[in-house]
Amino acid sequence: MGLKVDVRKKVNGFDLDSSWEIGNELAVLFGYSGAGKSLTLQLIAGLMKPDSGVITANGKACFDSTQGVDIPPQHRSFGYVFQDLALFPHMTVKDNILYGAKGVAKDERMERLSGMIESFRLNDLENKLPAEISGGQKQRVAFARALIRRPDVLLLDEPFSALDNPLRVEMRAFLLQIRKDFDIPVVLVTHDVVEAYTMPDTLIVYANGRVMQKGTPIEVFSNPSTEEVKELVSAKDYWRMDTVSGIKS
Amino acid sequence: MDSSTFFSMKLSLQVAAVATIFVIIVGVTVAYLLARKRFFGKEALDVLFTLPLVLPPTVTGYYLIIAFGRNGFIGRHIYELTGWSIMFTWYAAVLASFVVALPLMIKTARAAIEAVDRNLINASYTLGHSEFETATKVVLPLAKRGIVAGAVLSFARALGEFGATLMLAGNIPGKTDTMPLAIYSLAGSGDWAQASGMVILLTLMAGLFLYMANRYSRRVF
């Protein structure tokens, strides 16, 4: 079980060539903006098409340029949380979450919905519109919507980057809980050094469209393989570490 | 209001309403394709549908006669099959109004559909929904204001259609004389009193619809 990515894509002069494999664990794609992390995520989800390569989830090919396989995003069953969350503004919290329950049997939908509402602490918000709830609540709705159909993989494109710090700390803990509850590969894209150090089982460092280093956070941070990685892991907002040191323990 | 005024008003509303129904169906479909799809000849298609907005209505009417007249390249076959021709019927007035009002719908709806956040569409795809479901549940509901505004504008335009209608449907009293045509006849025969009544009525109706279009085009989300 796991996710295997081996893709090449040229877009607007940017050249992505990255290859990695993870199991049912939380992997963080870490690097500066424009390193190709989000592009990789879009290729995995099928929102963009690689020029060549292979993407496999749980041993099943979603994309394989040599075999002519290209499963459309609708049929990949990958939960995706967007940076701006992309909640449907015209649907209530309940309808947003249910929209993600595509393919779930009718009699099971409501059961799963109440389960989601319960475990994501969205009680009493079911009938509110996204514009009427707080930032943290929106985050939880986005996660509930992505997870209700129990996807094969969860993809997260910097979902916490717009939050202020206390809320971000809370959401990180929340994500680690999800990681425990859903035994699937989770890929978190971030340029936040604290998230890169404290969150993942496996850290994958990106620079200029290439994977620079892959390993546990301790391995990468104590033994950066290149100058680029060294610069990344000693980034200047390192000091914020102390505010979240409790999370991983 | 005398009976001929009442007839013209009723006919105008009927023609505009039926034309608007077709404008919504065809206009939203074409607007969606233009906004969301890439295909060969896309901009040419846009130009073709927009032309009636800038061409003199007589030119539009002329083309419609060439297409749908008894000897037209489409009308000929209809006539051979059924012995019926759309010319000089109130259906012809609907056709003329439809073609002239369609660009207003396409322009307004295309802009509204293009304004829908790309991420919302991608989100719908990643949640397992097909393009058709995404269009009907996400894109069109979010573009609703623009579509409603386009429909109201089209209705107002259809209500005021004159030139193409005159060429295609004629100006037959009690049969195809919509309000604009009736006003033309009344003014021509010097019946200013009845003409001004209709002019005021038509102005008020058009003003009301423009006001409604403005109200609906304001975005809520």
C-alpha cells in the first residue's frame, strides 16, 4: 500500500522531474515557493497531465505514459485540500461535505456525514454557509469534505499557510490525528520549516523541480545532502520551533 | 386599452417569452462551451453569434430569410416535408427575436461562467464529480446572477425587436404586429394618440427589465 510518483513535466519554462515513493504515512513536500511541490500534487491528483512518467496508488496505476493510462481526476479517489480550501460558497457546510460523498451508498451517506460532523467538531454549523463560519471551521469542513468518501490518498496543498499562528498549531495537531485515524498516504505541501520538521514520517525536500533529499526529518535536518537543503533547513524562521515543540511528542 | 393595443402587447410578451426560453437553453450552452472549452474555431463561433448585436436587424433578417424562407436552404426542406413555412407567422417573430437577443445572453453568461473560481471546479473533479455534474451543481449555480441578468436583458431586447421581425414575420395586423411594429404602423397612419400610449408602455416595460437586470447582476457570494 502506498503512493509512487515518478513524473516529468515542462510548463512555462519550468522543468519538473521528480520521483519518490511513500507508504501509508505522512510525507511532507518541503521547499521554497516555485520548487514544483504544488505542481507535483496537481499531477498526482490528475488536475494536470505529466509529459511522461508513472503514478501508482495502492499498486494501481493512475497514470502511466508508457501504457497510455490516464485516469481522470474524478475516478482517482484522491482527497485534495486546496490552499484556499475551495469550499463551495453557495452550499451549506452539510452540502459541501455531502458533495464529497460521491459514490457512497445512499443509506450510508447520512451516517458518515454525522460521523464527520462529530469528529471534526462541526456540530450546529451544518446549515451555515462557508462565509458565515470561522477560518478554523472552514479548514475542518474542507478536510471533512475530502475525507468523507474515504479516499485512497490525501493531498494537502499548503492548507494552513493563511492561518495565524495559534490556529495553525491547532490544525497541525488535528492533521496528525487524521493521519492516525485514516491509514492512508498523506502528502502535505509546505514551505514552513516547522511543519517540515515536526509533522512528517518522511520529509521530501524539493528545489528547482528536483527531489534533493528524502528521509526522516531528523536525518534531513542533521545531515543535509546539498547546499540547497542546508540553506532550507536552517531558514530564518526556525525560531518558531519552540511554539510547536509539544506537537510531535 | 383598445383590443388591437392589447393584442400587440400580448403578442409581444408571448414572442419575447418564448424567444427567451430558447435563448436561455442555447445561450447558456454556447456560453459554457466558449468559457470552458478549447476547440478549433471557437473565436469564430463567438463572432458569428455576436454579429446580430452589431449588424443592422435588416441584414440579420435577410440572412434568416435566406435560411428559413420558403426557398431557403433550411426552409425549403421544411416546406417540402410539411407544406408549412415559418414566414409571416408569429413563430418567425420568435425566431427573429431569438437570434437578435442571443448575443446578449452569450456575452453576459460567458463572463459570469469565466469568473467562477478555477479551484472550485478542480475541487469538484477531485471529489469525484463529472464535468456535467460540476457544470450543473457548481459552475451554473455560481454564474446564476449573470445568467439571470442575461435572460432579463434578452427578454427586454426581444420585446423591442423590430427590423428582423418585419423582414421575417411581416407586419400583419392581428397576426404578427408586435408592439414595435404596431407603433410603426400607427405613426405611419398618423394615429399619434394610440401610438404614444404604446410608446410609453413599451418604455416603462423596458426600463423595468433593465432595472431588474441590474439588480440581479449584483453578486451575492
